Amino acid sequence: MSTGSPSVPPLPDALTREVVELIGGVVARYHAEYEVAAADHALTGAQARVLALLDREPTPMRRIAEQLRCEPSNVTGIVDRLEARGLVERRPDPADRRVKLAAPTERGSATAASLRGALGFAREPLAELTPLERRVLRDLLIRMLDSP
């Protein structure tokens, strides 16, 4: 017979708590540094993240929203502002001309590269790891992100 109270998941062990706190610290420092780098280019953090994403490959707006876990209308506004600054353009998808891709302009790619170069916190500690350690870290992070 149910008592009506929800079951409480067990508390994580000390090591798991420590890892979660460390990941939170890395994320917080990364975002803080990213915001400063974005501001140096008169961009918001969201605009800088969209620009960096697009610099990897031209992307449909809906997929940008999925990757950033936000509403497509938010992405439309961000892309509109980046487009007005000459950093992004919309172009037809060669595979389906009904779909528009957002893509960086030459100036947008240069700005994205400058943003990446400004992220010393993300780059410098990783440089201390061996290539094998970086691959293991990458693979572990992928596993974490792929789990439900």
C-alpha cells in the first residue's frame, strides 16, 4: 500500500558530489570567461555561442534551438541581430531549398576564431593534459551527455 509520499532517490556518494561540484565550477568559469570574450566583441554570450556553433557548420534555425535548448523564436532574434552586424547570413539549404541555413560570413568566422582564442581558461588547463588524457576526458563527457 502506498503512503502517498514520493520515493526519495539515494544521496550521491562523496566522490560523485565532488565531481558534480567540480564540473559546475568548470562550467561557471567557462561561462564567465565566455561572457567577457563576447563583451569584448560587443556580443551577448548567447550571440557568441550561436556564432561559434555556426562556425562549425551552417545550421537550420530549428537545429540551433535544439542544440542550445531554447525556443526557435529566441534563435531567430539572435540570428537577426548577428545578421544585422554582418556576422551571419541566411542561405538556402542545398539539400532542401525550402530550409534556410544560418551561416557565418567571413567576418563572422574571424570573430568566432577570435572568441575561441580568448578562452584561455578552456585552453590552458587542457594543454596540461596529454593527448590521451584529453581523448579520455572527451569520451567520458560524451558518455555523460549521451546518457538519459
